[in-house]
Amino acid sequence: MLIKKVFVLIFFVLFSFNALANKPKTTGKYKNWESFVAETDKGKICFAQTIPTKRAPSSIQRGKSKLFVTFRPSENIKDEVSLTSGHDYKTSTVTAASGKKRYSFFSQKNFAWLLDDQEEKNFIKLMKRATNLIIKARTTKGAETTDHYSMMGFTKAYNTAKKTCS
């Protein structure tokens, strides 16, 4: 599982260098979510993503926050949940909550992932039912950040990304 997570980090770094050659193409916009497809040397990659509707505190300077669900069929990877809060994370301080449900994420640098496939499946079920999701994290200096995500449009964006890569 750790190898999978490390690969994803490498993927996002390499993906950013190849952004002009393999720029993701939108496959649909659904309320607050959008689905994309990109062709890479390793094959097709599809994902649904969103940005927060609210971020706090405004006093902390950071990059973009995003929440993703990714499919990479050539590597037999589906339903991979990942996120970035626009800053490097203090180790193991990323949590997501909706109602009484809470999930802890594994973090490395500025990305975080759920720990295993079963947690990803359960989290996606939560995302389909939820209206909002709150991500709390700590910067490497210990400051807490909070991102509020709307789940409106998630199911359609997720289904489009999944179908595009099936």
C-alpha cells in the first residue's frame, strides 16, 4: 500500500512536468465537481476533483487545495482518494469529517491518501451521501488549516471518471 501511495506522489510530480504535453481534458462539470481524463506514458488516467468552497485561516499563505478520486486502469488502481491542502503536512495530521464519520489520512509532503482500499470504498460511499466534507490538517509548523468541500455533483463526476477509464 505504501508503494501505491509513493507512486501517486511521483505521479503528481511527473504529471506537473508533463502538464503541457498531457494536459487533462475535462469530461464533464457537475455543480462543484469536475471530471477529467489525461493520456500518459503509462496509459489513461481519469479523475474527479473539486476545490473547497471555504478555506481557513486566511492568514496562512498556501497553494491550491483539491480533493480527488483517481482511476489508473493500466495499473489496476481505482477509487483512489487523495487531497492536497496547499501546504506540506505535518506527519499524520490530516482528517476528513462529515457528520459523525471521521477518516484519517496518510500524508507525505503536500499530498494525503487514505490508508487502504476498504477505507477508500467506505469514504466514497460517504462522499456520495454527504452534502459537505471538512478537511482539517496541520502545516509543518503546526498551524491548523480547514477546508470545506461541497459534495454537490460528486456522484456524477465520479461516475463519469469511472466510466471514462473502464
